[in-house]
Amino acid sequence: ALPIPAAPPAKTSSARFTGATRKALQKADAAAARALAPGGAGATLETVETIPGIDSWPTQSRPNVTPDGASPLVTGMCLGAVHVMGKGVGEGMQVSVATTDFPNLALLVTAWVRKGLGNFPFSSIQINHNYAAARHVDGNNIGPSYIISLGDHTGGKLAVDDTYVEDKSEEAEAEAEAAAA
């Protein structure tokens, strides 16, 4: 079993998660803390599958994954490191607000992923809930991605393509040699 680090101390709560969504995520965070506590159920599929039981989900603006003409807001959240841009939020890599506000939930999901994937490197986990994404390429991913779907589904499918194509042109090789020198 992999060691699970202690949750970081609570920080000032974010205005991002409010009302019913904050209460639902606080409830999920408390359930995660119980699962991770000594004698708790641990990071199992059953404990992670309770996450979809959250009755009020946060939304994210993700125009790259929404079908044409649809609202760019989707239900879900990112746990771990995120790349942020914009006035008032800073720029660069930061710990996601969901991770800061609900650390036990982040620890539970992270422990479950590590348990199942071993040494697969990752810096964030995107949890999507109840929406059909448009076919898209995740532009900010670095390295391989791992995707798993939990819960009951009707219709639709998951399409996974490897879009990486190595440029073997003479020009690209010359640029690579110049960069290595």
C-alpha cells in the first residue's frame, strides 16, 4: 500500500464553491476523510464511485469540450495542479481550488489512482459529471493521459486517438540539433 500524506491545513475557503455545491463537496470531503482514516474503507472503487452521488456539482468553463452552440459551462472539477491564466488569478501552475478547498477528496481520488496505476505519472485529475463532451484534444496535457469512466451510461462512446505525430523533416531535425548544441 502506498503511504497517503496527511491533508494540508484548511485554508480560507474560496468564493468559487458556494451554496449547495459547497455543501455537497464538503459532505464528499468528509466522507473521503472517513474512508482514509485508520479503520476506514480506504481508497477503493466503491468509495470513489460515491463521488458521482454529489447532488450539486461545480461548473467549469471548458469551451474546447462543449458541442458547437452549447454553453461552455460543464459540470466537473479538476484536482491537483492546473495551469491558470487571467486577471486576478495569476498565471502558471497552481494547486486547483477544488484541491485546496476539499483536500480529503483530492487525497482519496489520488490514492485510488496511484493504487490502480502504480507509477503512472500525473499532476491532475479531471472529474467530469453527466455531460457529453464534443470530440476534442486536451491541449494542456503533457505526456500520456489515462481515462476511466465510472457509473451508468446510456448511448455515446469514448473515442481515444493518439494525435502525437513526430516531425521527421530535415528542418525539424536541424532545429533539434541546434537546440541540443
